[in-house]
Amino acid sequence: MSEPVILAETRAGVRTLTLNRPDRLNAANDALLLALTEELRAAEADSAVRVVVITGAGRGFCAGQDLGDVSGRAMTFTEHLEHTYNPLIRTIRGLGKPVITAVNGVAAGAGASLALSGDIRLWAESASLIEVFSNIALVPDSGSTWFLPRMVGYSRAFELMALAERVNARDGLRLGLCEHIYPDETFRQDVQTYAERLAARPAHALKLTKQALAAAMSSTLDEALDREAELQQLAGDHWEHEEGVTAFKQKRAPEFVREG
Ligand code: T3D
């Protein structure tokens, strides 16, 4: 029996999806991309899952498209992206639960895009990111042209893409490509601890927050204000809000996790 390309486990409301092709630095073939998207959809539907973590097995996070898997491919590049990478990135950004990309090692090409696509990005000390596409004379895809300039500005994004320079963890943090760096030795436990903090937060309010931020990225202030007013009604009508206010008045921690 061959190894599954995605390993999945749930602990304390945190679903961890591990890209599992370590001898190829988790380079993505179609099986991996489709399985990861499927797992994310299943996590969305599973009420026991409150946070999703995407990480890699071995010393790499994801080396992008598996270059051994492209020759003789029946699909055009456009068809392939629309069939595999684009649904994956859309699923991550559209998921009604926080997604953490836990970058344990090198993230290159579409693997860099995947690393950037998380709502929260946590890096190990030995993690790095390379917009490697121009090394093989391709255009950055899978969302890199959208994510990177928003994080680092146009010119820095262009430079990283044109020169395919490796960004190490210290520079990744400085440039805003990740929120936190953790030591390699404790990385997986540190990610789990962080994810459990998120899992204890109000899930419905976070889902609406994610929705509001996604829409605000391409809207005017006026539109954002209108949307906030609508979404605030949905949040305010939810039991989580009542629990938060009651807990505040009773001077205790709110309990946002309920069975069923
Ligand atoms: O639809 C479409 O097809 C278009 C979509 C494109 C999306 C893309 O992602 S294009 C970009 C594709 N990725 C790359 O070009 C990255 C190629 N890899 C590298 O540049 C380097 O491997 C890294 C900088 C990522 C890491 O370097 P290093 O020195 O740490 O590791 P290594 O020794 O190069 O790699 C270790 C093994 O993984 C090695 O195999 P071996 O020699 O031990 O048997 C290497 O061949 C393999 N590997 C690494 N990346 C890939 C890969 N195998 C297949 N595909 C890869 N992308």
C-alpha cells in the first residue's frame, strides 16, 4: 500500500493536514492537490473542527508543482491551474474556519503561494520562501501575484519574483510574510498550542470576520461600513455574543465551545 499524500488528524478542535511526499519536499502532484482540497471541504463540514492547520512532512513545506509530473500532461497550463491549484486556494480563503499555514521548511513556487494563503502564517526557524517560478521561466501563480504585493508592496514583490531569492524566516517576519517564528525543535507543538488558542475563540464571529476582511480587500470604505453593519447583526444575534457579554459581567472567561 502506498502512503497517503495527505495525513489528517484532529486534536482539540484542530484539524492538521500534512502534505506527505517528504522525499520530494512535498512537491505537489494532482493527487495531493485534489486530496488537500477534499480534506479542507470535509473540515468545513465537520462541526468538531474549529481550526485547520496545513503543514508539511519532513524538511520541506511544499516545493511547488512536482516537475516530474508534468511531461505528457493532457491539460494545458490554464486548465491545470483551474482544475487543481485555483480551487485549492479559493477553498482556503473561502473556508468558514481559520486556516493556519505552518511552514516547517522550504516553500517554493505554488508552495510559496500556499504558504501565503493562510489566514495566519507560522514559520519554523528553518523555514524559507522562494518565488521560484522565474527560474523555470513561469509566471507566479496560485495567488502569489495577489498575496505578495499586498504584504510587501509592488516593487519588493517584483524583485522577489524576478530574482527568485530565498527569504529566510527572520526576513519573512520582518517583511510580514509570517506572524510568528518558532524553534524547529518545538515547532509542531507550538503550532498546536497557537491553533488551540484560536479554536477557543468564537467560531461564528471569526467566520464572519474572515468574510468581512475578504470582501473589504476589494471594496470601498463605504461598502465595508455597510457590510460591517449587516454582519454585526448576524454576530449580535448569535449565542456567542450573549455568552461573551455575560462572561464579562460575571468576571469570568467566556466559554465559546459548545457540544453539537
Ligand atoms: O500547472 C502547472 O504545472 C503550472 C504550475 C506551476 C506551479 C509551480 O509551483 S512552478 C515551480 C515548481 N517548483 C520548482 O521549480 C522548485 C524546484 N525545486 C527547487 O528549486 C529546490 O528543490 C528547492 C529550492 C525547493 C529546495 O532546494 P534544496 O537544495 O533544499 O533541495 P533539493 O535537493 O533541490 O530537493 C530535494 C529533493 O526534492 C530532490 O530529489 P532527489 O535529488 O533527492 O531525488 C529534488 O529533485 C526534489 N524536488 C524538489 N523540488 C521538486 C522536486 N521534485 C519534483 N518537483 C519539484 N518541484
